[in-house]
Amino acid sequence: MAKKKGSKKGKQKKDNPMFSFIKASLVTIVAIGLAFIIMLKLFLMTQPPIPNLENFKPNQVTQIYSEDGELIKTFTAYKFEPTHIKDVPKNLVNALIATEDKNFYKHQGYDLFGIVRSTFANISARRTVQGASTITQQLSRILFLSNERSFNRKIKEIIIASRIEKSLTKDQILEMYLNNVYLGSGAYGAAGAAATYFNKPLKDLTLAECALIAGLPQAPSVYSPFNNKDLALKRRAKVLDRMYKMKYITKEEMKQAKDEPLKLSQVVGARTLNRAPYFVDYVMQELEELGFDEQDISQGGYKITTTLNYKVQKAAEDAVNRNLASWGLSGSKNQAAVFSFSPIDGKIIAYVGGKNYAQSQYDRVTQAVRPPGSSFKPFVYATAVYKGWSPNDAIEDTPFSIGSWSPRNYGSKYRGRIPLYKALALSSNVAAVRLIDDVGIKPVIIMARELGITTPLANDSTIALGSNGVKLYDMTIAFGVFANGGFKVKPFSVLRVETARGRTIYSADKVSKTKVLHFETAGAVNAMLEQVIAAGTGVAARIGVAQAGKTGTTDDCKDAWFVGYTPDISTGVWVGNDDNSKLPGITGGTLPAIIWRDTMKAAADSEKDAKFPYPKFELKATATVPQSEITEKVETQTPDPDKAAQEEIQKRLQEQENSLKEQMNKPAAPVAPRKPNYETQLEPVRLTPAEPSRNFNENLNNQKAQNSGGGSQGRFL
């Protein structure tokens, strides 16, 4: 009985309509797929060869321009004579086949099994995530097609690959591929890559070097050893693993190649036009984010116009190299970086990621995370102003402790009760710590986040003095908010992309900006930061136009900063050593301020009549500082090459000291800090939809609710 019952259930299951429908659907899909493959196969068999293909020369004339018309990058620098396949090292051929197309000598230009595999992967991901391009298909794309990922292009690729296979032998296909494939850093073809990365002829490459080059076609910029040595070595190891798996090399050869140290060429850029290399790297990343493929960019014959102002760029590069050398910082570890952009429209104006791209491709604008010292203080002051403090309110510049921590002013100099703006101009440490103790740590962190700081910030009072690492890129964006009425603007580098025939296929016509700070708050902070340059630690940065900024020096003298702005340009400068060792008597008010000044002088003509968008903020007394009381002294232990500038600084300091003596008998009237009614005095920040942002006012009220025992309605950073 039980057996019959089970048989009946099995029969019912087989007769289940849903099961039958699924089975029929699968059979239909497989049948359609097979029919399509057969039809495609028959169609490809009818396609004729491509005449004179062996003499074909692809167009490789993509060029990158600055906004002022200077050619700053060309992808045609490496024009080598075609290399015959017999002159290509066997290890390179094997490495390429093992990595890119293991069935190269077996298929007819396309791999049907690979196509089926990638199709299922793309269907599962609901987007194009995997290709199945053979070496021949890649060659068809290099010679005739774009790099867009679409079904339409894939069909064209297969058809052209089939015709290539009928036109050339396998060795000719491999030879043409090795002569034309883009391998990063301006190098076309294997011979170009050998010269670019190793400064040697193709025939002299070692097994390890062949494996590294063979791993580049998949993502040339990502795996370029100039951009990321660790990723390049990991990719090299994978290629060697594939070669061993396919029995091209022995286990011992694989091990020796993996252990071989990476010895790169020291003459990067000697044969290529790359006049702003760190900026060009940023441009390439932005283009990829916009949907352009690196190989398509390099070989597409495009004219790419960027936001760069080459006049200012050249001034920034010269300022970095000339001033570092003059201050005795000529070692490879001694570095500086400059980032400049418009806080009005977001255009990147100048970008110097280090003093020598050939020696180090590490970008200190976007990658380095270093403590900002006192240049972080404006975020504390902005929070205080937001919560009701005025630049004219008095604060105690006297010894102060939080728990066991007792911050000290530079030189242990204290000035008693002084106005808030003077405390910032003099870069008082104890005043900044008193402020963060009053307004709270979390509101300061929220403020920094809103203004653009993306790196981790500790829930600790020491952040008031810039104890946590930040990026120069972020700091420059954040200071730009004070320049333009409280709007945070996202920097960008690509203005437009045109085809070889002049058709514009991309144009940047929308500024991404977000309202993150009240107009009144931004204006008050701006008034205080103007005093830093007018009569405080930033006097060395004066260029004779409307300007504001802040110096920064870590207490161990390992990092020196100057971040400042005019009404239209925000510029940040960092100086330090890559090995994190101490700087010889350099503070933010010295070398960084001078580099900032020399850079911004190049843009001063356009800034001559520019004004900040705020009504005049009346300060109760002009903050003037004697040389002996400047927190970050302008005089140095290293001879300053700019003697005229230094004499001018000394003259102004003497004038300020005389003025201060007159004012010492007229102390500023103390004004008690105002404790605002959060709900009635502070209007909420209205954010634009261009870039969603956390509402600072909401977070501040959440903090108030937490402090009073109420539940939190939001998450603090």
C-alpha cells in the first residue's frame, strides 16, 4: 500500500502544472540559445576577410588640455617601430595567453563557452559585470570599436574578430595585439611597456617582468606599478600562478619570479608629454567614473578639455620645488602638495601631489592623511559661532585643563581675556580647547563632516588642535565653504570631451553644491580668518587682495599647513616628510604660507577687485600681534630665500607690535558668551538636492536631547 501511495505522489508531482511549465521554459530557452549560436556560427562563416589588415594603423591621438588651451597630456608619446612576434620573449607570449585567452590557438576568434559563462554571470548580476573577450576580440575593439559594455558591441566584436581570424594568422594577430594594446602610463604595446616600466628592450625582460606586463591589459591604471606597487605585485603573482597551472613554467621558476624585487625605471615621463601628472591621474579617475574606459580614452582620438589653469599650475609646481630646495628640503622624503579649486563653480585650478612625479606617484592631495594642527581650529570656531558665540566675545587665554590633559600655547605665552577673533588670529591652543569644551566634541565633528572632512575623527577634545589625520583635498573643500556663503561645492576636473570629428560627447554644465552652513556663520568665521592673514600667524601669505586662511603646525613639527582662500579660489598647502620625521624649524606660517602666496600670485590679476559676499563685520579692535607673540613664528632657523618678502614681513610685524603697545591700555570689554535658544534662534539649514547631506541643525538638537536625557533622533558621527 505504502509503495503504491508513494508512486501516486510521484506521479502527482510529475503532473504538477508549474513543474511542467518550468521544464518547458528551460527547454525552450536552451533551444533558442542553441539556435542562435548555430545561426551566428553560420553567419560568421559567410563573412569575408578584412583586406590589407596587416597594414592597418589605429588612430591614437587623444589629448588633454588645460582650460587656458595648454596641451598637458598626450597618449601618443611612445611610438615604437612594430615588434615582430619572433622578437617577443616566449615568457611574455605565454603569460599573455595564460591570463587573457588560454584557448587562443584553438578558437576561431571567439569563445562560445566563455560567452555563455559571462552571459549567465551578467544575468545573475542584472548588469554587465563580466566579459568573455578573446585576444582577437580585444584586437577588434582596439582597432575598430569603443569600449562600451553592451550586447550590441559584443556582437560587432565577435563578427569583426571572425573576419580578423580569416585575414591574419594566429601569430600575426598576437603580434598586432602586442604592438597596439594600451598598457598604462602612456605606453602602447609591449615594447612601450618594457621601456616605460623597466627602461630596457623587450628582449631583456625577466619572467617576473613579463608576468607584470601581461597582467596590465585588464585594467592598466589600476595595475600600473607606478600607481600601486602592491596591486601590481598581486596581479603579477596571479599571472605566474596561471602560467604554472598551464605548465608554461615550473614551480621553482614561479617561486623565483614571485620573489624577484620590483625594479622600476627611474625616468618616468622622459619620453611622454605629461605636464601636470598628478592632475592627469585625477582626470583619468574622473573620466572612468563618468563611464569612459581607460583604453577607450587613450586610443579614442578624443580632445579632453579640463578645468586646469596652467598658469597657476606652473606657479604651484615652481613654488613647491623652488621653496623646498631653498629651505634645504631637497631629499626624496621632503615633500609638499598644493590643491586649488574654485568654491564657486568647483573647477580644479591647480593640483600638485608631490614635488617629483618621476620619483613618487603617491598623491599627497587625495591619498595622504596627516594631522592638520591648528588649521583644524576654524571648525571649532564655526561650531561656536553657530551655537551663539560672536567673534567679539571674550575668551580666557589662560592655562586650562581637561582631566589630566593641560594644553599649552606655543612658547607658553598667555594673554588673559581676549576677543574670540584674536584668539584665532594668534592660534591660541587653550582658547580652542576651552571652546570645544563649551560647545561639545560631537557638534564639532558634525560640523567638520558637513564642511567636507571624510577621515575618522576621534571623540576626543584633542581634535580641537588637529590631532587626527585629514586629507589636503578635504581641508581645501571645507575652507571653500567659508568663502562662498556656506555652500560646499564638489571639485571636478573634466569640462568636456570631444571626438576626433569635433562632436561633444560630454559636457560638465552642472555645479554640485550643498548648503551646509548659515550665511551669517560663514561670514563671521570669514571675518576671523581674514585677521589671521591681516595681523596673525598668516602674514607671510599676503598677496594684496581680499583673502583669509589659517596656519597649522603639529606640536612635534612633522606637518605644516596653510589653507586659505580668496573670494573665488580656495587653496591648501601641506609640507612634510614622507617618513613622518620632524621638519627643521618649519611652521604653517613660514614655508607653506610662502608656497601658498607664490601660487596665488599667479591668479591675483583676476582676484584684484573680488570681494567676499558678506557685509562688513565690525570687530571691536584690530588684532595686531608683536613678533614675540606670534604663535607660529614667521622667522625661521633656515635662511629664507625670499629676502625681500621676509623684510616686508618683519616691517609689518614691527608696525603691528607698535600698534599693540598702544592698545594694551585699552583691553577689550568682556562680553559673556551667549547661550542660544536652539529652537528659536537658529533657523534650519536648507539643503539643495544636488548632494544629500545631514542637517546640522537637526543633529545639534539631537545632541541637546541626548544631553538632557532625551532619546536621540539621529546618529552622530
